[in-house]
Amino acid sequence: MSRVAGLNEDLAAPTTFGPLLQPTFRSIWLATQVSSLGWLMQTVAISWLMATISTSDLMVALVQASSNLPAFVLSVFAGALADNFSRRRVMFAGRCLMVIASAMLTASVTLGFVSPWMILGFSFLIASGGALNDRAWQASVGDIVDRRDVPAAVTLLSVGFNTVRTVGPALGGIVVASFGLMAAFAVTTLTYFVPLVTIWRCKWKVRSSPLPRESMRTAIYDGLRFTAMSSEIKAAIARGTLFGLASIAILALLPVVVRDQLGGGPLAYGALMAGFGTGAVFAGLSNSLFRRSLSQERLMRLSCLACAACSLSLALTSSIAVAAIALALGGAGWVTAWSGVGVSVQLASPRWVVGRTISIYYAAGSWVWGTVSQNHSLTWALEGSAVALLIVAAAGVLFPLRERCESEPDPLEEFDAPAVALSLKPRSGPIVVKIEYLIAERNVEAFLDLMRQRRHVHSRVGARNWTLQRNLQKPMQWTETFRTPTWTDYLRLNHRLTEVDKELDERVFQLHAGEEAPQMTLSI
């Protein structure tokens, strides 16, 4: 118990701003804030442009969907790219796509070629570039900062964005109202160049693998399999997905709330978005204190309650002041929830798969709430969001977020391949592995318990068709069998085993009753 408490205290000890002492993290983080400022201005401009050229609540809500959908549709693919290729290059490619799409949107608005679907299309392209960049950037956090600083770094990603959110939307409203939509889109395009240049100039060391790069199909499969077999990551992903689906109504329907319920314009919309950001910043700055005082599960429940109160208040109020206070509460819940999910996934994921695991929990629910608002009423949609958030809070009974209390999950990557008599190519296979044990009857139960853990460990990092067989003629003889698709996959499996996994192997081998070590046979 003291070891667990000591580890949690060690993880929570660094201050929120500790990672900013790392020059590379600081440079990219600051450049990202400049880009985020432009993106928020652009979001205000796009949302208000859609609200003025379309009377459909669904089309207005789809602006948020077009911004979030790439994170959902492309998330696992983007995560696999981040794990398989240079994360720095993936970030650079994503930023290039954002610059090009934003420039095309600016040109279209300048020339007067605008339509609802064209707006959604450009918004989707910009968000696609953002999805590529964000997954690689989030996966790079653990490469750039020390592990003990990861919770603070993940929180800073949210704090930075939401700090900008306090001024970005209001500034966007001012620019749109004073200088027009074209000016807002042009300024945004310029801000996208800042992180592009920064990423080009910054370099950081990444532990390279001696093995060949995985195919995208295999990488995605491995990421999904690892996630499916990790209870911590599954719980975080389930709660994150449900929270995103329920809470996105706040931002998706806010332009409609301002237009129809509050009778405001772009300045009012920007001010309310600033209120949302203010609450988020306050929660982000207090995150280290929250993590020391409350469990992650309790923080998630409080976040859901805060966002539910925000949705319900927006459904019932006609006052901009009340709406601003409600949005500040919602912003605090929003950043606390997403920071908690991000930290849980980051700490439970080894570096070889972190890009894929952090990408899976993104979801977009704007279409759902836009449809409810269109077919029923705005009030129904916001009240439905509040009810859904209460259900997400209660879902902690089934999918509780757990504190990270294990040792570092990164693999040792120390493995000497066994000598073989055949000349194997990287794609030679399938490879069948058989390991024979001699287990005394008194140790059978302990052996079976350890082998259940061993099956889980090996299956999570690449073993397939794992079985354990007992010889009917020689009951002391047990045979463990599994296979990998290729010889490279066999090597990769062993490179992914952690120190804890190796300790488990030693405990299994200690139960072996033979004079020599358990005999392993490799077949093709």
C-alpha cells in the first residue's frame, strides 16, 4: 500500500508548469497556443457564417461535427502513423494540411464562393490536419518530458488551449464584427505557420527500434488488441467516448443558443466562449491540487455533474450573464474530464503503442444533438445532454477510472534472438512457439494462476492462438503454445515485454521441476 501511495505521490508532486522548463516542449507548446488562437477565431467565424447563411440547426451543429469527426474517423490511423513513423514528421505533415486548407477557405470566402457544404468540407480538411498533428504531438509528450512530468504536461495541453479559449473566441467575434469574415480567416492562416516553423526547427531524441516498421494494418490491429486487453485503458476510453458524446452538445449548440435564445451576435458568442475557457483555465491550473486530493474517478464524476449543470442552465436561461457562469462551470468540468482521461491512457500505455491508445477515445456527437434540436427543440437537446452526462457519471460503477499504480510500462527492448538452423527472412512465418514445463502436483494451482497472467501479457503484445496443454500420459508435463504471423512479429513480441513481464516469467520458471530450464521449440 505504501509503495502505491508513494508512486501516486511521486507522479502528482511536479507542478503544473514543470514541463515548460524543457525547451523543446516549451517551444512547441507556445507555438501551439498561437495556432489555437487562430483556430478559435476561425471556429467563431465559421460557426457564425453558417448561422447566417443557413437556418438549419442541424447544419450549425455540424460545424462542430466537421471539426471533431476527423479525430474520430482518422484517430486510430493517425495514432498508427504516430507510432510507426517519425512523430515530428507526422506533426509537420498535419500542420501543412491545415495551412493549405485554411488558405483555400480564405480564398473561397474572399471570392464569394461559399455554401454550407463547402464550409463543412474545408472545416473537415483543417480538422484532419489537426488530427494528424494532435495525435503525434500528444504521443510525443512522453518522448520529450520525463515520465513523472507526464500528468502535468497532459494538463498543460488543456490549460494552454483553454487559456487561449478565454480570449480567442472574443477576439474572433471582434474581428468578424469589425473587419469581416475574410480578415478572420486570413489571420488564422498566418497563425498556422507559427507551429509549422517551430516543428521544423525543433528536434528531440526518440528511442528507435531495431526492428522493421509495422504495416499500417498490423499496427492498427496491434493497437486495438493492446487496448482491448488493458482494463485501465478500456475504462478510460469508454468514459472518454461517452463523455465526449454527451458533452459536445454544449459547444455544438451554443451558436443556436446565442442566436435564438439569447438574441446575441458574434460578440456575445465570443464572450460566452471566453467564459467557457475561463472555467477551463481555472480547473487546469488547479489540476495538480485536485489530483492530490481526489481520486480520478471522483474527478470524472464531478466533471460530468458540472457539464450537466451547464447544459441544463443553457436550456432554461435567457440571460447572457447566467449563460456565461454556466459555461465557466462547464469549461471546468470539460478540461478536468479530458485531462483525467488523457493522463490515464498515457500512463497505462508503453511508448510503442501510445499514439494508438490515446487516439481511440475521441468521439463526435454533434450530429446527434443537432438532429434532436432540429426535429424537436433546442431545449430538448440540451436537457437530453444533461441527462446523458448524469448517466456517464453513473457509468463509473461499470467503468471506473483507476489510478496508475504499476511500474513504468515501457518495454526493456533487450532480447537476444535464439539461434536457428534455417535462414529466415523478416516475413517468414507463421512462427509456432512451444515451451515445455515439468510441474509438481503441489504447484499446479500456482502454475495455472501464473500462466493465466502470462497468457494475458503475451497476447497483449502479439501472441496469437495461445494454449496450455497437459500430457495425459505424463501429468507433470505441460506445454505452452502460441504463434506469431512472422519471424519479425516474434522478435517484436519479445522486444515489447517489460520488466514486470520478465519477473512473471521468472516466477513461472521457478515452478519448473526439471534440472534444466524449460525447453523451448521454435517451428515454422
